[in-house]
Amino acid sequence: MKLPFALAKRFVAGEDFPQAVPKVADLNEAGIKVTLDLLGENVKDRKTADDTLTHYIELLEGIHEQKIDSSISIKLTMLGLDIDESYCKDNLFKLLDVAKKQNQFVRLDMEGTDYTQVTIDIFKEAYKKYGKHVGIVIQAYLHRTKQDIEDLAEIGADVRLCKGAYNEPERLALQKMPAIQEAYKEYAKVLLEKTPYPRMATHDSELIEWIKNYTTENGIGSSRFEFQMLYGMRLETCKELAQQGYNVRVYVPYGTMWFPYFTRRLKERKENIWFVLSTMFKK
């Protein structure tokens, strides 16, 4: 356990919010915005889901009090989606009431494909009510994503586009990285054309350069979109992008449930093992 924990400390900002705050402040000082992500998933009892809702609300209040530039990302299974969909939705709307009141933003994280449709359905309902205060994550490697992107772009949704890290079967997801990269580019074009402010989540150098070139060639200003990366990965690249005038955001996970988060990134796609190892030596 010692070696994984030592490595995880690079990718996890702390076990609680106070431990994470100085890391967020340092990123803000470098011109980088943050999304805080409480680690955990698949809550099975209402007390834990209720406690998690309280924690999320306290997190929004803490961000406001600390005057740090951060939104939050949540998992619907943390709010009781595995218990009851209506109960989960009620919890989400309570959280979004606070976010709206404080003019803050909540991102619905995307989990495995068992949750894709229900997450999108709940997001669409939330978006109708809360608009700019809520967004969603979409994974480029899923076969269904072509239609999902079109649907979400049509309503002007705030979409965080990532390649996808879950180990999904071939019938549901692209398996080869070149095909995933091409899909990502096509969906990025749709979002840049049809949505106000898409979020491009990738550590892939090829995709980063492609986004920079595509937006420049098509007269899309750097203020119209955002690059996103994960805490502990390619910090120097984040700083360079910010210095070049791009909007940059880092996802900062924290919490005691660090081990599942860390091991998932090593296990779910074999490419991630090499990426995590190589990124330690990459700017």
C-alpha cells in the first residue's frame, strides 16, 4: 500500500477540503481555475447520501467563503442514484438551489455506461431549471456519443468532453486510440460551433495542438472554450496554456476514498498505466 499511496498524493489534493484549499489557491495564483471533486461513488444507503449532500453544500459554501475560483463536480451515485432516481434528483436539485443562489456551478460527472442515459436525462431536466449553473460530462469513445453530442449541443448545454477511461466493451465503445482521437475531434467541432463555452478535457498532446490550430484557423477566440486537465498531470502545460491566453481548469480530487480513484486510472485502460508513469517526467 505504501507505493500506491505515495503516488496517489501526487494526484489527490488532500483528505478533506481544508487540505485542498492551499493547492487550489496555488493554481488560481497561476491563472488556472479549478473544479473540486469529492472522491467516492455508488452510495447504497440514504444516510450516506444525505451526508454527501450536506458535504457538497458545505463545499459550495466553503468555496464562497475562501474566495477561491472553483466549481464542483459530483457523481449522481453519490447522491443516491442506486437507491432511487427520484430521491437522487431531489438531492441534486437541493444542491443546485444553493449553487444558483451563490452563482456557482455544478458538473455532473459521467460514470459507466449503466448510468449514461439516466445521467443525461437528469441533466436535461436540471438544465431546464438551473441553466448555466449545471453541466455534464460526455465521453467521446462511446458509440452513442454522436447522437448525445448533437442533442446536447442543440440545447446549448455546458459539456465537458473527455476521451473516456472506463473499460467498456467493443459493442459500446471505440477501442483504438486513433479512432477515439478522431471521434473527439468531430465532437469538439460540434461543441465549438453550437455551444457557448465547451470544455476540452484532455492530456493528449495531439488533441491539444489540434484544438489550438482548429480554433485559430476558424477564428474561434481563446475566451470561447476551456482546456481541462487532472490535478498532478502536466501542470507546466497548464501554466503554459494559461500564459498563452487560454482558459485552463484543473480537476482537483480530494477525500479519503483516494485508492479507488487512483487504481481506476491504472486498471481501466492499459494506456493509463504508461501515461501515469510517463507524465511524471513530462511538463
